[in-house]
Amino acid sequence: MSITNLVDMLKLHEGLMLKPYQCTAGKTTIGYGRNLDDMGISEHEAEALLHNDIKRVRRELAALDIGNGLDDVRTAVVVDMCFNLGINRLLGFRNFISALRVKDFERAAREMVDSNWYRQVGTRAKRLVKMMETGEWPE
């Protein structure tokens, strides 16, 4: 059997949907007929999505000049916050972003602490604040 022919046929029959939808059987489906309710995704697929999302977030941040020129640890903090908040909510952290642009990491950390986000996400926020302050990966 030719895998290429099979792939082409399945693409034709299933169609491509880039956002989840309910198929005729009422199952949440995505891509070329992937039944998320019954099959979910594999760890390998989740890892691929994560890497693609990291690249996308880094492009978005760079285009908005948020975090450009930061060391790896502080860049990771900003990317992590963007994952958690989304780019639009992160843009609401104007004082935080302003502090990043002048590399005032103590002020950036204070701005992180002085937010609803900090009170909502618990340990994650505490870890990220420490990383912002020290520029070091957590142990």
C-alpha cells in the first residue's frame, strides 16, 4: 500500500479543521479527523505543540519588543507569563514591560508581585518572580 495515496485519500475524505469541532458522532475532533474525546493526543504530539507554541510566543514578544535582549532565564519568565496570560493580558502589565525594557529586574519583579495574576497562580508566580530577580534557573 502506498502511504502517500492513503494520506491523500484520508485528507480528501476527512478534510482539515484547524480548530476543534463536533463531528457527526458528537466527538470533539481536530485536524484530519482526530477524535480528541477518545484518542486525545500523544506525549510526542503534545511536545511538538509546545515547541511550536514557544516559537510563536517568542515571535509575538519580539515583534512587540517585549523582552528583547534579556538573558535566557528572564526571557523564559516572560514566555511563561505569556503562555499563562496570553499576549493581550500580558500587554496590560505596562509597568512590568517598561521595567523590562530598561532591565530594571527588581522593579519588574515588584510589578509581577503587585498583580492579581500573582495572587491567582501561586507557586508558579513565586518561582517566576525569583527567576526575574536573580536571573537564575530554580533548583
